[in-house]
Amino acid sequence: MACIASTFTGSVAALKASKVQAKSVSKVIKADIYPEFGTYPGGGESPIIPFGSEKNAEREVIHGRWAMLGVTGAWAAENGTGIPWFTAGTLCTPDDCTAVADKFPGAVAPLAPEGSGYPSFWAVLAIEVVLVGLAEAYRTGLTDPAFDELTVGDVSPGGRFDPLGLAESGDLEELKIKELKHCRLSMFAWLGCIFQGLATQEGPIANWQAHVADPVHANVLTNAASGFGFY
């Protein structure tokens, strides 16, 4: 009886050990499957986009962050104002930029008094050139960084640029990989927004609402049959 119990105990221990080993192996495989921060799928072996420059990793993250902002802005602007993202620029032209003064949802007052001539296209342009220009000058090393955290080539400076302390909420390298995945998904989503706007001449929210209201007659197949709005 003792021999049977010993054999059973040994089998259970071996089973547990094999499960632990399987878990450790799965973690290793998972780390190998997903690209590390700043790398392309396939590493440097891709014949299409070989990864041979650390600068490409920096560019990818920056493009991805712009894409995340763009997709979020397209969603929020159309939800709040009903104006699709590809026509928003017509509200602020060199001739007249005052049309945006009362378009923000929930605004208790316009951005500027009526008849004041503000917002001004040239003022908006100057502010964007100065702010974005300084940010790019600091990032590229064209100008000495104004903050100690900024280092040329470092796209995750932290410090005052991480006021919520997200870098301390988990493993920083894992968070970087997650951000990279969101960047790639957002760039793909923004590409979809561009082709959707060209094909249907409507914003993504309008297309989604039309599809939810009538999924049989408002989908990619019916749009393809009608020429996608290109002709």
C-alpha cells in the first residue's frame, strides 16, 4: 500500500513539475514570438523591410503615436461635432478660421467673441510651428534639450513626461512592447480611415452607424458593388 501511495505521489509531483516546465517554456516561446521593442517582425531577416537601423525603431514609434492621436481625434471630432476628419480643415482657412469657434461640444462660450477675427489661421499656424518645431529640435538634437530627461534617440524619456507614473506601474520593457503593438494597430486603423473616406465620402462614425442600422445593405460588399464612391 505504501508502495502504491509513493508511486502515486511521485506521479503527481512529476506532473506538477512538467506543468511548471511547460509554463516556463510557454513564456519563453511567447517572448520569442512577439517582437521586442523597436524591432520588426522577423528581425533583420525580412527581405521587404530589413531592420538595420535603430533610427527606424524611433520613427516607427513616433509615427504610431501620431496615428493613435489621429484615430482618437477622428473619432472624437465626428462624435462631438458631426464633422468628418477629412473636412475639418475647411473650417480653418487663411481666409476665415472663425468657423471653429463654436464647434466644440459642450462649450458654454465660443473660443473668441464674434466679430473679433479670432481664432486666426496665422496665429494657429505660428503656434503649431513653434511648439512642434521646438519638440522636434529637442528630439533630434538640433537644439540642446531644455529638460534633463530628454536624450537624442530616446522616445521614452519619462520624468516630467510621465506625470501619471505609468512607467512605474509595471515592467517598462513590457509596456514598451504593448505601446509598439498599439502603434502598429493605430497605423493600420488610420490607413483604414483614409481609404474609407476616399471610398464612401463619409466619416468612420457615419459608416459605422449606417452599418449597424442596416448591416445587409451597408457593408464593404455593397459599397464595392457601387464602385466605392470613386466613380
